[in-house]
Amino acid sequence: MDDRAPIALELSLGANPHLVSPVRCFLEQALKSVVTDADFVDRVAMAAHELLENATKYSADDAVLKLSLVLDGATGRDVVLRVSNVAQAAHLQRLRRFLAEINEAADPMILYLDMMARDPFDTTVSGLGLARIRAEAAMFLDLMVENEMVTLTART
């Protein structure tokens, strides 16, 4: 395949946590078929996993994972991952707060390490997966809310 050719995948699946790992494996294999940088593939697959895991955990309805990958041989790769779902209203305010904290961090890795050190016994809501995407995958996060639909985007 031509390195500049886009890959566009769109998957629709129910909010089932048992589907997160198989979807990650599928995306990873699809990326490996056209990208030779194993680290890049791992970072994108990890980000997809974290986004989908959050969507299945906090969804009030079905989660929709959308992956768009554009390869540019001259300047590198642009990746956009989107997860959309109808979120539980109680989680939306916390999500906004976590994203603001993550996006405003001067050093995403320091924030990620700090978030890991926070109360380890509070497993309800931590924002740790989103901080991981920013720190380890070096991706930027955006949130869009339309009516009840929440779309979380991670991009390089």
C-alpha cells in the first residue's frame, strides 16, 4: 500500500468491556499492515484501547469507535481517533474537568505520574487513561458534546 494512502475504519459496537481488547488487536493489525513503526502502532492502539474502555465504562448507551488514520510519507502521520457515546450525565462534568487539567499541563508525563499517585483506592473515576493518552501516546484530546452525544477525540 502507498504510504500516503489513508486508512479509514469505523466500528460500531455495544458498550461491552469484553470487546475492548479484541478491537484493539484488530486496529493494531490493520495499522501494522501499512505502518512499519512499531512504537507508533503501539501508541495508537493504546490510545484506542483507553478511549474505548472509558466509553464502555461510562456509557449510557452504545459506544461507537471511529478511527481515521492518514499516512504522509513526507511529513509523518496524522492520526485521529474518535469515540462517541451517550454518556451518563454525572460523568460529563468530571470528564470536562479532567480534560482541562490534562490539556493545561505543562508536562503531560509529570501530570500522569501525579495522577497515578493520587488515591489508589478510588477506582471509580480517575482520568488516568486520558492522561496516559496525552503522556505516553503524545496525542491531544478534545471533547465535543451535542445533545446527549459525547465525542472524545485523540489526535497526533
